[in-house]
Amino acid sequence: MTSSIDKLYEEADRLYYDNKLDKAAVLYKKILEEDPEHQAALHSLGIIHYDEDDYGPAVEYMLKALAQDPEDIYVHSNLGKSLYGMVHMGQKKTAKRIARQWAEDYPDNRIALHMAAAVTGDEVPDRANDDYVAQTFDEFADTFDSKLEELSYKAPELLGEALTRHVNASDLRILDAGCGTGLCGPYLRPLARKLEGIDLSEEMLALAKKRKLYDRLDKAELTEALQTRSKRYDVAVAADVLCYFGDLSAIFGAMASSLRPGGLFAFTLETHGKAKDYDLGISGRYTHSAKYVHKSLAGAGFDLIEGEQGQLRTEYAVPVTGLVIVARKGD
């Protein structure tokens, strides 16, 4: 038998998805008056505050929701996003304090460890862990394309234009590395005899499959998958993928091994003007110095044939610039 709280929650959810956030919040709070430990209501109120850019209360509700269910990966993910928002709104000191406590309280949670490192700058890993990447994009999949359109996302288009300057064939075996929902597919399919995609997110791959552009799609960690595909591809593309790798040596080496001699590697990544090779930003993504990128390419046996700066997207209405690179594997 459905309880009164269950009915309230169903109605609150309906209001939320109808974008009637104020009315939904009233019902969620009414639920908490009857049951202060109602985990779903706590989480939902946190999401409403996040949607309204009210990050302090969002964080408070997320933490209360985690206290009720420490294993809820969606709450961990949304807490990370809320802390990122706090930093962006000038509350960096508070966000750092909370992030350090978050990592201490949940030392086995990979999302907590990655985003805490991003916010605090403590114990920065060499790359984003698989759990963090898969969860982020599984959760983001349904709104991924529309959100990137709002952010004026240009990476697939820029890579498509770059490849047309260096490719004059249409019978190539091409890899879309970190293919996501397949936004690069329309630019790659005309060049491909065989088009394959790899991604960590099952939800993203399901959407890529619906485009009916790919001959094969695999759920796998990129570096490990490439190491089993020696000299398989003529072209490999990575649009907005290397921002989840700090140290580029392993992924560049694996990419080189998967390409035939003379094969092309086209990719985008975000850059910074700092002295360090790479840095983990508060967004959870890495930026790299152009010098380090060029050095890493050479170390993996690539020759740089094009490296242009471009605007990849916007973030909080600010242009995000990066490199659009085409490199050729040496003989």
C-alpha cells in the first residue's frame, strides 16, 4: 500500500520534471518534516538548489543525503558538481574544506577522491579514474548533446575540418576514441570504410548506436583497448577526451601502437599557460601546456603536422580555448 510520503514524493517529482521547482521544493520539505532522514527528498532538494546556482545549500543537502546512503554514486557525483559551483562563485575556501572532509569520510569512493583532488589540488592523480568518468557520462548522457549545444561545443566540427585538410580517401579504418554519443560520427563516416568507437559510458554508447554510423562500438578503458589493437587503424580521433588524462605518455603510446605507419591522430585538448606539464582544474578535467603536448607526441613517435588554437566551447559564458592537433605516426 502506497504511503502518504510516497504519494508526496511522486507529486514532488512530477512538479520537478515539469520545471516547477518552487512547488516541488515545498513538497520535498514537507516530506522532510515527516521524515527528516528521507534520502531521496534530501538529494532532490540538493539538486533543486544546484539547478538554481545556490551551491551552499545544495552541498548541505547532498551531504545529508550521503549520510543516509554512503554508496549512492549519483549523490557523490552531484556533490562534486555543487562544490565546483561553489568555487566558481567565489567560495573556494569553504569548498576546499568540505572537499577534504568528503575525501576523508569516503576514502574508497573514486568520485569523491577525484573531485576532492580537483577542488583542493591535493594528491592530484595522473588521470581520472574509470569509475568517475563512467559515472559522470552515464548520468550526463540523456542531456549531453543539448547541453553541449548550449555551450557552443565545436570540437567535432574543428576536428572534421582539420582532417579534411590531410585526408583525401574514403576507405579508411577509423577509431573514434571516447566517442560519447557519436558527435564526431557525421564528420568521420564519409572518410571511413570501417568506423569504430570506444567509450567507458554504456549510456553514451547506447545513444551513439542510435546514430547508425558506427560499424562497431565497445565499452572499454581506452588505453587498455588500444594496446590490444596493434596497427589496426588509419586514423584515430579523440574529441574532448584527453582532458581526462593528465600524464599523456601512456595514452599517446597506446594510440601510436594502434595506428598503422603513417596513420593520423587528431585530437583536441584544453591548454594552460602555466609552467607545469598538466593541471587538474576544479571542473575535474585536466589542462596541458602546449610544450608538454608536443614533447609527448614526439616521445610516442608522432610528427606534428597541424596544431592550431581554437575555441572548443564556453563554460559559465567564458570561451574555453585549446589545441586542435593532427599528428602523423612515423615509419
